[in-house]
Amino acid sequence: MNLDDYSAFLKIDSSNMLGEIEALPAQLITAWKLGLEQPIPDWQGIRQVVVAGMGGSAIGADLLAAYAAPFSRVPIFVQRDYGLPAWANGSETLVIAASHSGNTEETLSSFEQGLQNGCRCLAVTRGGKLAQAAREASIPVWTFKHQGVPRAAVGYSFGLLLAVLVRLNLVQDQAAADHDLILAVEAMRRQQADLRVEIPAAKNMAKRNAGQLMGRWVTVIGAEILAPVARRWKGQVSEVAKAWAQFEFLPEADHNTLAGVVNPEDLFGRSMVVFLRSASYHPRNLLRMDLTRKLFMLEGINTDAFEATGDTPLANLWTALHFGDYMAFYLAMAYGVDPTPVDAIENLKLEMQAVK
């Protein structure tokens, strides 16, 4: 497909995924402000936070943990499974159950375990079984309105969680968080001007990058603040473009993955490894990323790099994420697939529900 013929997108993008991507900066600010207004107890003595969620509801917690790592007063653990770790018990543990639909079975399991373990619990959801169970247990419920799919609500899944931790004095203060968010949104909007559908591929890096991913096995590598963004890019390529992808983190990948650039050699020409760069990286990680990319290229593996824009780590995080969303959308258009439905996932859920 000609990615400059954006009138054709309307025939493929049945649920307006493009509109969701374009609205992400506004969604992020809306979620943050909403979180500052929600009811929350004056909980004291919290020593660890567990965010239970899956897919699009969990990625916000990954982003938050990466952003807050330099100043968080407590560890933030993301639980992508049933139940909870054994250490998550008692009033010193805060369990935040995050589910877009409110019906995610793994998250419901974690929430129930948190109640049984005597943890402090909070639900973040649009409604569903989670909201009902929380209200029946007199647990605070933070609800939000969003008609799209979970992956398009990443602004809510981050902004609301950040508000929880700020208001509980577990990360930085409200003024600092507000300042960082404003700078991040401004950077997203500046970048967005060059990524919109009306910008031709010759000047639109998201379209050009999507073209490079066509017909290739995609791996995304990030570090530090952009490690969860690498996961997000992988998820978007798979869910939006219906294409296979994977993610890796540095420096860990240099202690195992780097050794795997020998076989199978006949696949290397059909692969693409994208390196996500941020000016906020540790200098050794910046060097490591450049050297790793060089070694991949010497082995005949196609590579590319994306440099996050913005003047702060949070701005780097959100500009990189937003660019990846646009890129995945254009890749979906190039493949001619509707970016919203995920039939394979929904069919699996139905099969799981049929077996109790």
C-alpha cells in the first residue's frame, strides 16, 4: 500500500485506531488530572507496591516503574500472572489491580489474593467484575471512561497509577510530577507534527520505519527508561500490525543474546533489530548500544536506531512510545490489516472461559 494515500486508511482502520494514537497526549494529561481527584485513603507505612495487570493494562505500570526508579521510596513490582508473590502480604503491601475491562481473570485472581493476604488494595478499571468485587469489599475503585481497546488507553494506565503513588507520597511530589508530564506532552506534540498521516513518507520517519519493517522479523532493544518502551513497541507491532516481534533489554542482551548472531544465518537478511536510544542513558549503555548495533550489522543483520526526543527522561519515554504507536499503525496499513481487532486473543479467551 502507498502510505501517502491516507484516504485508503479509512477502509482498513474500522475503529479509528489512528484517532486514538493522535489523542494520546491529551489522554495522558486527562488521566493525571482525573487521578488527582479520585478518592484514596490516607494509607501510611506502605513498603512495596504490586501492580497486577496484563497487556495494555500492565504496560503503564512498567512505564511508571522505569520512570520512578531514580526516586521511588518503594519497589514497584508488576504482576503479570495469577495470584501474588509470597512476600506480598499484610498492610505494608499495596496491591493495585489494573484491568481495562475489569474482567481479566489473572488480575481478578491477584486482587482476590491481595484481599486474602490482608494487603491494602485499590482497583483501577472501567468497571466489570473487578469494580463490583472491589465495591463489595469496600475497596477504593478508580474508574475511567474509554471506549477503545486496552492498548489505546496507555495514557490512563500510566497517569492514574502515577497519581496513586504521588498522592501516597511514595514517589516525587505533585509539582515535580506535573512539571515532568507537561514537558513530556509538549515534546509529544512537537514530534507529532511530523508523524501525522498527511506528512509524506519522504519526511515522515514513522512511515519510513514501518516500510523497513515490512516482511521482516522484528526485534526491539531498549535500556533503562526505554526498556518498557521496547516491550510496548513489540506489543504494538504484534497487536496493531498482526506481525511477529520480540523485545530485548540492554545491558542484559549483551550477556546472552549477542552470542546468538551465528545461526540461522539465512534468516538474518529477513530480520530487523531496532535500537531505542535516549540521551538520559548511562554513558556506558550508550556506548554499549552503539557497539552492539555494529556487531549485529557485521553479522549481516539489518538494524535501525530511534533517538527519543525531549529534554527529560519522561519526555524521552513518551516520545519514543508515541513514535512506536504511529509506526505500528503505518505498518498495519502497509500490510492492509485492521489495527484494532485481535481475533486470536479474543478466541483464546473464549476457549479459556469454556473450561472452568
